Amino acid sequence: MSRITNLAPSTSTPPSTPTPFAGLIRMPGQYLCPDGVVFDELERAIRRHLFKQVLPSLKGRVERYLIVQGARGTGKTVSATDASLRYGFAVALLPASMLASEHEGGASAVLDAFMSFVAETSRTRKMRIAIVADDFDLSISAADNQTGKTINSLLVTHQLHQLADTQEPRNFDDSGMPIIFTGNNFTTMRASLFRDGRATWHTHRPTLEDKLAIAFQLFNPRSYEDRRVIEKLVRAYREESVAFWRALHSDMMTERLDDIIARSLPDVAAAEAEFRRPVPLDGAKLWALARTRAKTRPMSFL
């Protein structure tokens, strides 16, 4: 897969001053999901957005923000992060919960400190960095009938306007520092924040073929009969999210763990060897687990 080549990492060490942001940087190769399925349309949108940031002829004339919107559990943040890493950028993760403060101006101060830290990390390590803001529609910049607007939310929104318009800070080589926002509902955001000229949009909708690829990768069917079981299962539950298939695989592994625990194997090594041993796919059990998983929903016992 093609990628944008960073310069060799600097031999100098990052600043030793303690910072709450240090653990939020991922370097190329440090994938969130190394064996994850690549969504071709989303991958192209990410690579296109990143490539525009490094072209000198487009300096200051391209949208700084890319908005990746879509349903819950479709792998938006993981895909955006890993696509950026595959393309040669480091990634700074910005959780929505970080932009919160009880003090007036506190949230915008956090955002300012975060951006300064990312810019300094780019200079120190000689790496281009993209920022991925996870679940940004849950941040204080969103406002609905229940939450409304606060001084902090207005200040952060204004600061994001400035980041889009000034294109500062930039990466170590004066290329743009792109920001990718992921979320489920951006209708609660101020319209001016992601208007034309500041942001481009991508709606992530995994296809049936995407879900088939994920299920095949997770369950690794070894025979024609097993493949048919997986195909029928995915078609029957095609409306379920991408996360459903990972959860279903976890359910299947839990069943195996229960069996291993019941057998009282002598030590962890023996249990691990048994757990890793390939076993035939039990289609009936998998269908039963899928029915249970699909019916599992939050309940109120009040």
C-alpha cells in the first residue's frame, strides 16, 4: 500500500516535562487493530485528505478538517487512525472527554495545550502528525435541548474556527496538520464549524461485502460448508453493526473458555495451548449465539 514517507525520526528525545497527552500519540505501525479489515472508500477518503495537506501548491487552501460520520459500531475511529498510520503519519488521539472543564476557559486551555504538545512532538520527532478526534459529537462543542451552550462550549467552538482558518499549528516540515473528527450525530454542532472551506465530509457505511470480509477474517472458515454458514449468518444479520461480529466472535471464545475452565486444565500453558487449538466451526452453536447477541439490549429494572 502506498504511503507518504516521513523523514527519519529524530535521535533527540521528547521533552521530559510530564504531560497528560504523552500516551495519546501513536507512531506508524502502532495500529489500533493490526488485523482489521480495510474499508476501501474510507481508506481513500483518509489518504486523499492527508495527501492534500502535504502538497506545497495547496498550502493554506485546503480544508483542515475531515468529518467521518456514520452509525455506531462501524469502526470509524479505528479505521481513521489506522489508515493515517498506514499512510505514514503519526496519530494524536483526542478523546471527546478531554475537552471538559468546570472552570471558564478550562476546556479551550486544554485544547490549546494539546495542539502545542502535538506540534512540539512533530518538531522533536520529525514526524507528520494527524489528529483523530474520537466521538466529537459527544464533546462540549455539541448542543441540544438537554445540554445547551456554555461559555466553555462557545470558546472551544471559536478556537476550532481559528484552527481551521489559520491552519496553525503546522507539522515540522510546514505541511498541514490535519484533524479528523468521527461521530454519529453532527447535527448538534454549530453549522459554521464544519462549513465548506473548513471541512469535507465522508459518510461511512460498511457494505455487506465488508461485513462478510470481517466475519471471514474473525471466524476463519476452513471448509466450503463453514463458509456457507458464515455467509448465511452475515446475510441474515446484515443490519447489525461491524462491532456485532467482533462481539459474536468474543461470545464464541467465551464458550470455549467455559469448557476449558470446566476441564480444570493443570496450568495456564496447557489452557492456552488448548484455547489456541483449531476446532471445527459449530454452525448450530454460532446461530444460537447470534440470536442471543442480536436480542441483547439495555434494560431498566427500576
